[in-house]
Amino acid sequence: GAVPVKEVATTEYATGKRKRCVAKVWVQPGIGEITVNGMSVAEYFPDLRTRLDVLSPFMETDTLGRFDVETQVYGGGVQQQSQAVRHGISRALNSHNALLRPGLKQAGFLTRDSRIVERKKYGLAKARKSYQWVKR
């Protein structure tokens, strides 16, 4: 069912991260306007999959169109950025209303994806790739 949204106009701030990407997210009750780096979400994420990443916390909690989101995101690529924004929005919604937590937790939106690039080791071409073996 629909979870009641506190109509007190409090702005919640949260940080979302994914790999090398950081999203600063401000969420407040509103009409569903989402701005990413000063652009509309449709402009910044023209690709449907990445846009769904951003909207998924609201769809998961039945709160689509009930919050305005302002976000600054930098680093990483398009997909990393959309997932970082998703993480930030989820955390902000969680701190706005604890009743939204189970749905977000179930969908795995509150978990920081800890997979980051493994460092390169000396004596190897990359993190795990070795140089070509030469018999003679």
C-alpha cells in the first residue's frame, strides 16, 4: 500500500556512491521534479535504463511524483552516475520516513555496491593479467 509522506517541507540530504562516482542528493516533498546537475532527469539520462535507475526508489515505495529531487553527481560513467543517484535517493527517502525502509532494503537500494577497481600489481600487466609466457 501507499506509505504516508510527511508533508512537512523538510529537505533530506544523502550521499550515494558507486565505484568512483559520488552523487549528492537533496530530497523534499513536492511534485516529482528531478534535477541532475541543473538539467532535467530526461535530459541528463536520455537512456531509459539509466533513467529507470533514478526513478526505481520511488516506484519501489509507491511515492512517484511526491518528492522533488535536486542532485549533483560527478565521476564515473553514465551507468555509475545513475546508480549513485539511486543510492542517494534511497538513503534520503529512508531518513525522511523509516516506513519506506523495508521496500528499499528488499530491492537492495540501501546497500552500497562495494565492487571497485582492483589495483594493478607489479610484475603483472593488469590487476590479474600476466604478461605473455615465453618458452625461450
